[in-house]
Amino acid sequence: MIKKPYILFTRIVIKKDSQGRIFTDPLWAKDLKLHLNYIQNFGICCPVVKSRSLEGLQDISELDIKWLFELKNDRGILSVLKNFLPNFVTVIKACKQAKIVHSDGAGWAFPLSFYLLLLKPFMPFQWIIVIESSFWMLGQGEAKTPRKTIEHYAHKTLLRCCLRAANSRIFTQSFYRDYFLGNEKRRTLINPATWVDKSNFSNPEAVKRRFNDKADGKLNILFPSRLVADKGVLVVLAAIEQLKSHDVNINITIMGSGDLEENCRRFASERHGGVTVKYQDNVNYGEEFFTVVSHHDWVLVPTLKQEQPRIIFDAFSQGTPVIASDTYGILDITDKDTALIFETGNSSSLAQAILHAARHPELALKMGLAGLEYAAGKTHLQMHQDREQFLKSSLK
């Protein structure tokens, strides 16, 4: 158990009702509970907003959160400028309370780690940084506008300074560690992010029955994603267009929401030869979501960024292999036995990977079982237990 005052700095928003109860996203609430398994004196510094709209959120008022330092929520450039100093003052107050601070490399308009970098030379806290996303990083084929270029190099430079100043560094993939620190491996942990619980996992016999009982000969593919360009949505649609000229019997279900949702709905209403495209609304993460995954032969993961999609462990937990782009984050947790890999951003390469899966239906069971075996034990709880052991060894 870590007993020193420990403050988590994040841009994830907590909402507060008129009675002072606090609410947040159910998945983050689940994550917070696991932090409390091994941290005795835990607090949060994050944006807090008053709200009457609490639908879909979880009440975390009863969690043993000893301190809540309330930041103003940045919504646009003017509010960022207006809130900069007030939020900095709040961060200073939180740091005075803390002996250990925990921050990350994400969050609009900039990571709270940048505040901590300014304070580190003057305050005695020990610093943990977790790098698990890179939304700011230029993606493959992305236009290098002045704003995107500045954002990319500013984050790269400042986060590298933060990581070098930190006492403990946790990365979800080795690419992030190598990108920021080169050969520096001291006080670092590679800890892939997963949200799967032990109770969510299928078993080999159930996976075998699922594939062996198939009778229609149709290849069922699921594309669950935020429907935005960075997730490779347009690459998927272009690949499907290229499959129209082939003699195939494929069903592709697009599930999600986002800026490109209407494009996907419209695309699903059109004919695409031997490929049937369906659109499905999001379902709750948990039993309902894993049931949907288990009803498909493959899961598509065509992301354009270097982030490591958690959906891969979700798919593997159901014995469902993936067709995925060759980003560093994906290559870190897949191999030739668990995934069909295609060139990032290349719709023709994706179309060929789907064709290969259609022409070799036996691969889904073989690779699905390999993915299930690989993912065994890689649960959300185990991820936190690994972090706990690392922090105990790397902090004073």
C-alpha cells in the first residue's frame, strides 16, 4: 500500500450535482476504484463542472477520494488563456498537499504535466508520468498544417523534458519509450492498457464451438470505433468499395459514433456487391459489448495514429482475431499468429487482408485461439497490480 499523499492530475472532467455529489464516466470510475486498492491517501486535480445532465455517468461520491482540487474546464482558446493562471494556482495547491504526483501526456488544451514541469525544480514531490496516447502526434498521411506541426513538436519537446524529470515513467508501448527516451530504460515500465476483467474472458471450448457451428459461410467482421478520420474510417470505406468487384460473402458491421457517423450510416444503406455493410449504435462496455464481439469472426483495427487500441485485448478475450494496421502500438501486442496486418492508411492493403481472411476461413479459429491464449491474464486488475509493484520499486 502506498501511504504518502498521492494526487492524480488529469483533464478528465468530473461533474457535480446541486447536492455536491460527484460523477464521472463509468470506465474511469472503475479505474479509480483500482487505484484505491493500493493507494491509501488519494486525491484528484481535474476539471469539475456543475451539471444537471448526469445520464450515463457513475456516482463516485462514496469513493475514498481524500482531496478534490477543482480546475476550470478549458473549452476554447479564450477560456484557455483566461483559465491559465487560476488553474496554475490550483495545481500549486494540489502539489503542496502531495508527496507523489501522477500525470499523463494528454488532455486539451495541453497536458497538466506542463504545469508540473514548471514546479518540479521548486517542490519536493515525486513524479509519475503515464504515456498512453498521442493524439497530438502527426499521423501517417496527415496534412502538416502550421498548427498541427507546432502542436506535434511542442508536445514532443515538452513531454520529453517532463519524462526526463520524472521519477517513474509508465508507457503503454515500447515505441513511446523509445520515441521520448531513446535507450534510457531506467525507472520505466511497459504496461499495455487493457480494460478487460477476468469474468469477461471466453474459453477455448466456447470459441471452438462458435466457429465450428457456423453454417452460413458468411465472413462476419466488426469495426467498433470512434467514427473519426484518425481511426481509419475512410480507409475502411475505401477498402469495401474495392471489394465490390470480388466474389465474396462478407458482412461488415460498423459500430460507433463520431464526426463521420452520418457518412457511415449512408454508406451502410447502399449496395456493395458481395459485401453487406450494417451500421450499429454503440452498446455499453461490458457483457453487452463482449457479446457483440464474440458474434464476429474478425475485428477491424485500422487506426492511423501510433496509439495502442484497447479493442485488441477486448477482441482477444473473446477468441476473435484482428485485422489491423501496422502501427508500432499494434505491432507491440500482435504477431503473425494473432493478427492479419496491413499497411497503415492503405485501403488496397486492407482490402487484400480482408480477402485473405475470406479465402482462408480456418484462420479465424486458429488465430482467435492464439489471441485468447496471449491475452490470458492481461486484465485491467493485473495492469494495476503491475503498476503497483513498479511504483513501489521505483519511488523512494
